[in-house]
Amino acid sequence: MSSNPNYKAELVGVFGHPVSENPTVVMQEAAFQALNLNWRYLTIEVYPQDLGAAMQGLRAFNMKGINLTIHTKWRF
């Protein structure tokens, strides 16, 4: 075990619209806790027209990964 504490949480998550009823966070957070990982799963509302900007934000935050979910009413 390292004697230097690390308070940095690694970030992963889901982008989509709508995402308020997406239960994935429960499963992911339970897995991180069971494995004693300081990771967080974020559920992030992103509208289709904002996906490019959201991807830039993902890179800026140095997120480790993202899932995408789409609603059947999306039109591209």
C-alpha cells in the first residue's frame, strides 16, 4: 500500500438525452466500491447538437471513458 494518499477520482459516465432514468450509475458505483476503486460514474444530460462540445469536455476533464445512449426520438 502506498504511503502517499491519492484523492483524485477517475471519471467515467454516460452522455445522452434523456438520461434521468438511466440506472447504470447504481451498478457502476457498486462495482467501483466493491473493487475499492476511487472512480465515479457520472450521468450527464447531453443534447444531440451538443455532443461535439461534450466530447471536448470529456477530453478536457481527462475522463477515462464514456457510454452513449440515445433516445429513439433523436433525429440526426
